[in-house]
Amino acid sequence: MTKKVFVQTFGCQMNVADSSEMLDALALRGAQETADIDDADVILVNTCTVREHAEHKAVSYLGRLEKWKAARSGRVIIFAGCAAQRLGEKLKKSYQFLDIVAGAKGIENFGGVLDESGLFGTERGGDIIKKSAVTDFVTVMRGCDFKCSYCIVPSVRGPVKCLPPQEILARVKTLAERGVKEIVLLGQTVNAYKYETTDFADLLEAAAAVPGVLRVRFMSPHPLYMTPKLIEVIKNNPKIAKHVHLPAQSGSDKILKDMKRGYDGKMLLDTINALKAAGILVSTDIIIGYPGETEEDFNDTLKLVDAARFSFAYCFKFSPRAGTCAALKNAVSDKDVVKRLDILLNKVKGYAAAAYDRAVGTKQEVLVETPYKGRASGNLWVKFPAKQASGNIVTVLIKKSDGTLLYSE
Ligand code: 5AD
Ligand code: SF4
């Protein structure tokens, strides 16, 4: 009998792409996806551990599955991803109803793990043909070779492994043939991609040249690899989105050095300015309350935000992660962190609204995602007055902004 799989994904876009790959491996073993957990025989939980909160969410979700499993015999629970990598064996002891642990490092061998478990058929089914979304993700590199002092990713995902360009482009072609219009190239430090003589700028251009692909984005680059060549390619290739999500983390030289980010505030701002001069919108990630962050350091971060005027920023409270060197240092008081976060969020919101407001009166190329909404090249949301066909790019004049949404004619 065909097993039905319910997939629950937590965390970043990398996990979304990994879930899709794991689902393909399950499909090859005769399983099929279902959107109804009560109907499912198998649940695949793909987890995140980047901050403590994410890990708690994953583990508490797992705890709630005991009842689900008991409700019907033969049900299977697969706990996968980054939290599984970190906690795996320990969890198997305390949650005995857990069947399979598949850590993020072993994703290439997920099929082997399924076969070893003996819980899946050996009859070969097909590749899962998902209903084609407008946007889909393609992993180009796994792991990370940086050792940022706060970050648990290198320990749960391992060192960098870049996939061969032929394999990546074949995947892009398959997705485009299924009707996907926008491809997001993924990697922990995606622009550090290098395979023989192919660098990330080459790969980006090659992906954009695949027939049927209307737009290419990427996540997440590291500022150190934001080369002039890459900026030129983004600027000049009409199929590459004019938006870069560039994690800054802090604006303080002292904190950046302690974080081992490899750049200081000036280098970072130079890169941001080069991107903006090329007509590219820049968004970012910022960590607040990193150990040792003083009022002065925080003010340097605010100064960076003022100078960069990010189109968007994710702001995180520092979360100590076991095994990282920042976790051993003295924490900033919660009161200060909350206060700083509040100030930062207000500022960030103001610049995000300004990015929307600046687009009023301009013409934008918008990829239609739902009948009345789409995303402009710079990743701003646009609402249409009349129905549009999903998956098309329409050129529209922006009439109005409410600070979070643009309205077209
Ligand atoms: N605490 C808070 N934020 C973190 N990030 C990574 N590790 C931590 C941590 N320990 C943030 C960074 C990164 C984003 C994906 O998550 O800003 O860019
Ligand atoms: Fe973590 Fe730094 Fe690697 Fe990003 S570059 S995944 S923050 S270690």
C-alpha cells in the first residue's frame, strides 16, 4: 500500500529545499505527499537549530507527535535537519516513539537511511511531480567554511561542498520545464560557490540563461564574496533580481571582529554602496545583544542602518548556542537587549517603508505570484487593481505605497 507522507518544515529556505529532496527520496520508495496530517502514515519533520527558540519549537512539535503515532498502527516519524543533527541520538532515548533520525549532514544519504530502517518498500515509485509553484529553490552548495563565533551552522551542516554546475543547471532546467518561473539559488555562503573554474557569478548567469526561467535570486551571500564581477553581473543581467539579502550582523568594528566576520563596518558599507549604485536593493540580518555589545557598539549598528537604509532587515536577539565560542561570554542584560531591539526595529521599519515609498512613480517588472499580487525585481510586494496570470512578468507603473505594499495602475 502506498504510504502517505506529511511534511513539516521549520527554518530557512535551505530546509525547504532539503525537505523537497527528502520527499523525492520517499517518493522513490513508493510514498506520496499529503497535506492532511490525519491522513498520513509518515511524518517528516525538518528542523532548525540556529537559535534556541527554533530548536525548542522542533522538539515540542516532536513531543506532540506521540499521540499522532499512537492513533494508528504502523505510523512512522522521521526527525530530520539541523536540530536532528545536534540532538539526534539523545532524542531517540527520550522519545522512544521516534523511528528515524536524519541529521542535516547526511542529506545526500537520506535514501540509504530509509532503506536501512526497513520501514519503506523497495519497489521503486516515481519522482514526486509537485504542482509547480512560481518560485522554487535549488541548492548549489551545502555547509559553511566560516566559523562565525555565534553560529552553530558549521557544526550541524559541516564544511562547504559545492555541487557541479552541470547538476545544478540540470535541476534548474527540470524545474523550468515543470513551469517554475523564478529560481532561488541556495547556499549558506552562496556567493563563495566555486567548482573548478566556475564561480558564483558564472553560475548565476548560466541559471538565468536556462529557457523558461524568468528570474533568478539567491540566498544568502557573504559580504566578503560580494565581488565587483558579481555586482556587475547582477546589474547587467535583466533576469537577475535587483535585490541582495546581505547579512551585516552588526555595524560595530569591535563586535564584527569578535564575531570573526572578516570585514569591518567600512568594508561592509562600501559593498552596500556599490550594490546600491548598481540599482540593487539591499536587505540584511542583524544580531542584537551579542556578548560585549555596549551602547556605543549598538550606536554603530544604528549608524550602519542609517547609512545603508536597508529595504528590509531581520533583527535577532543573540541566542547562545552550545559549542560556539560566543556562548561562553557574558551576556548583555535582557533589559538592554529588549530596549535596543525596540529602537532598531523602529528604525528598520522606517527605512523599509521608505524603500516602498521611493518606488512610487517608477515602472516595475513584477512577477505575478497570485492573481492580485506579485514581487518586483527588488523584492517589494506589488498589488494589482485587476487580475493577472500567475507566473507572468508584467511591467506596471506604481501609483501608491502604504509602506508595506505598492499599488500599481
Ligand atoms: N543568535 C542570534 N541570531 C543568530 N543568527 C545566527 N546565529 C545566531 C545566534 N546564535 C542569525 C544571523 C544569520 C541568521 C540566519 O540567523 O543573523 O544571518
Ligand atoms: Fe553561520 Fe557565519 Fe557560516 Fe553564516 S557564514 S552560516 S553566520 S558561520
